[in-house]
Amino acid sequence: MTLALTIGILVTGGVYLLLQRGMVRIVLGFVLLSHAVNLLLLSSGVTSRRDAPLMDRADPATAADPLPQAFVLTAIVIAFAITIYMFTLAVARTDDDTEDPS
Amino acid sequence: MSAALLPLIVAVPLLAAAALAVLDRSRPVRQTLLMAPSAAVLATGLYLVWLTRDGAVLVDNVALWPDGIAIPFVVDVFTALMISATALLALVCSAFAIVTGTADTQYFSSLVLTLTAGVFGALMTGDLFNMFVFIEVMLLPSYGLLAMNGGLNRLKAGRLYVAVNLLTSTIFLAGVGLVYGVTGTVNLGELAGLAKQDPLVAAAAAVCLLALSVKAAVVPVHGWLTRAYPATSPAVTALFSGLHTKVAIYAIYRLYAVLFDGDSRYLWIGLLTVSVTMVIGVLGAVGQSTTRSILVFHMISQIGYILMGVALFTPLGLMAGIFYLIHHMFVKASLFLSTGAIEHVYGDSRLDRLGGIARREPLLAVAFIGAALSLAGLPPFSGFVAKLTLVTAAVDAQQWGAVAVAVAVSLITLMSMLKIWGTAFWGSPPDDPDTVDGSTTMVKVRARLVAPALVLTATTLCLGLGGEVLLGLASQAAAGLIDTSAYVEAVIRP
């Protein structure tokens, strides 16, 4: 439940920021949104099982599902790279924050 | 060929890209490294078509992980056809970029190779999460390519493009998460048919399909394409037009066939959206005044045609759709390359500033009009075969609305192509001294700048005259989508 609420709040904030004019705010919106999706991915494994999923050491009934965590790790790396690139676009040449005459 | 070599199709372009990032000082080395991997993949792709022509499915599970955890690379005849078409396009567009000098920009070659590696990976993967990863591998270099060496407009287009695609990827990732949450797997083989049985899985998979529809630029989520593509350089537009949206279309075909098992309950949604896409795309083109923006709107309209195959989901419909997809990749890129050549030499793509090019550039005019007639669907080009099969399939399925839309839209397409032809190629040059005048300016399009477009126009002519070969392969590919058991069997137990 806590996880669902957190995802909801993050998506709300993310969408609000995405709809802003300035590029920096849009990037921050994406940061929130990708956190939301990462939590969604985490919650697709059963979150109540939290033992380290080590072969032959953990009880499969209580061990966490490692696959969603691997997904999240991959997604974080990709989101991080794109965030940096988007910040570069935000500072290059012009500032979108101001009114656009065209 | 052993299936264990399949990952090389992704690895070789990636390694070449890495090598290019270091070795981009010398021009010959750079050009060879840019062209060689695509040429090698083209040869491999054609060989794979030969291997899979009777419906065989090649699978390799990377890194020897047990089934279900491993990363499967799967090639059936549909995949093999797409790999070959993609590699040919990458080759031709790279050649165009080399001739126009776009390829001399630092890292351009590396980015193009990474892009193609991502495309090949996305085509071959048999795993939903890896499809996301490969689509990202394809998109990351595209962000750079779209925004590189241009003015403010290009930068703005780059921002739009990144924002839309990142949002779409996030939605796709959420869809993958939901699918995993409901089913506990992301392996396409294990997911087969689940969306037909369980509405929850269908809802989760629909989130993925929605994201792919945005990437394929289906109306009403097409707005980003018409703004981003005309702003970038001609070579990049041609490359993107052939690769990006088409990968998304391929994924829609694949996912709907495997996950939904062609469930007929949802097909009306598809038919409705593709009809709207065809109409809105073609009408949008009417109001445009530069060659590239007209072509970009037509691309959206044509995407409606291609997706009509999956919306019908009959053997004939799928065959027509797959044929249309391959045909469209060549024709659209050819049009972008021939108008791109004009833009590169005459420095303008606005119709009111061009005129009399046909007399001055007969070769270029042939390349353009061939592809334009093919796009509108006139014989003897491949567009005629594609449209005829598609309309026949729609008649067979008794979807009269879709038939009417498809025929009417082709007429408007022809009108729009004639608009470019009539003003830029045939029209008299404008009086304004700043504008391009076919009779007084000294510039001329060099033959090697026309060659890439000409090669693709020749391909569409060959596909039209010898349509039987590709139709046979497309029919085999369609059979693989109707009955996915061979694909599923291969992915689960390689």
C-alpha cells in the first residue's frame, strides 16, 4: 500500500513537472517519473520477501525475487545517462524558461 | 550457420562503433568501419532469410543461462527480412551521409553503428525487457544524431524528441513491470497466448502496445514525428524514417501475434486507429510547404496502411502488412534521400523556392518520381503490389470502411506527390533572384549524391516486378505470426 501511494505521488509530481515550460523542470519530472516506474518494477516482485536471494543459502519461500531488481538496476543506468544528456540540451544555446517568440 | 553466432549481428556493429570512437582520425578508416558492419549484416540477413524461408526458427540463448532467465535471440523469416532491409537502409543512408559530409561530424559514425546495433537487437530479442533495453540502445544515439551540428531549431527538435521518447520508454517499462507482476515472466515464449486468456495480462500488454504505438507515430500520438524529423539533417531523417518507427511496428506485429495470439476481440480498436491514421496523415500533408514535412506526414499515413495488416490479422492481411512494411522502408528512405539531395545542393526544401529541377537533374527526377509513384501505389512498383494485396485482404475480411479509406487515401497521396513533382521538378523557377533557378545557377547535384536514392528506387521497382519472391517470404512470415507454436517452441526449448 505504501509503495502504491508513493508511486502515485511520484507520478503526480512527475507529470506536473513534465507539463512545465522549462527544460530543467521537465528533466526533474522525468527523474520523478523514472523513480515511480522503478518502484513499480520492484513491486512486481513480492516485496514482503526480503532475504538475499543467494543460491543454496536462502529459503526460496522468503528470498526476494532478483529479476525485478536486475530490471531496476538496468533502468536506473539508462535513465541516468539520458538525464545527463537532457541537462546538456537544457543548457545548450538557449534557455527555454523564457517566453518563446517564435 | 550456427545459431550461436546470432549475437554477433549486434556485437559487430557495437564493436565497430567502439573502435570508431578511437580511430576516427583517418577518413578512409572511418568510412570503411561505418560501411563494413552494415554490409556484413546485410549479407548475413539475406543468408538468414534463405535459412528460415521454410518456417525454421533459429534461437540462441546468450551466456548459457537456464531457459527462462537467458536472453534469447530469435530469428524467423520475418526477423530475417527486417534485418536485411534495415541493413540495406543503413548502408545506403551511410553512403549518403558520407557524400554529403554529414558523416564527417565527430562521432557520427559511432552513433549510427550503435543505432543499428540497437535495431538489430530489438528485432531479434525474444524477451520483453530486453526489447526495452535494445530500444533504448537504439534511441540513445538517435538523441545525439537528431540534435547534432544544427541550429537552434534542430536543438529544439532534439529536446522534443528526447522528451517524447523518454516518456514513451518509461511507459513501456511500466508495461513490462506490469506484465512481470501479473505473469512472473518477460520471456515471449512463456507469455505466448496469455493475454488472450487473462484480461489482466491483456491490460498490462496493452500498456506496452500503447508505448509502441507512440513510437510508431500512430494518430493521435503522432505529433512528435512531424515536428522532430523535418528539423534534422536529410541523411538522419532518411535513416530514422526507415528504422525507428518500423522497429516499433515490427514489435507491435510480434507482440500482438505472440501475447494476444491474434485475439479478434480487440481488432476493432486497431482498425479504427489505422483508418484515422491514414486519413489524418494524408490530410496533414496537404497543408505543408516544404518537401520534407510533406513526406513526414505521408509517413504517418503509410504507417496506418502497414498496421492495417495486424489490425485485420488474417493470413492475407498479415502477408500484405509485412510486404508493405518492407516496401515502405525503401520507398520512404528513397524519397527522403532524393529530396535531401536537392536540399543539400540547392540549400532549400521549401516548395515555393524550388522549380525546374527535372530538366536540370534528370537522374534525380527519375529517382524521385519512381519512389513517389510507388508510394502512391501505381504499377509496376512495389507499392502497387503492397496496396493491392492489402485491399484484397480487407475485402476478404469484409472491412468495407477500411477498404474505402485505403483507396481514397492513396488518391490523395498521389495528389500530394504530384504537388512536389509539379512545383519543384516541373514548375518554372521563381523570379526572386535568391531562389533556386534551374537555368542560371551553376550548382548541380553530383551523380554519387543521387546514387543512394536511385538504388532504393531500383529496389522498389524490382520488388514490384518480382513481387512474387517477397510475397512468398511475407506469406511464410505471416504463417509464423498466425501459428506461433514454432516460434514459442523454439524460444522455450532451444
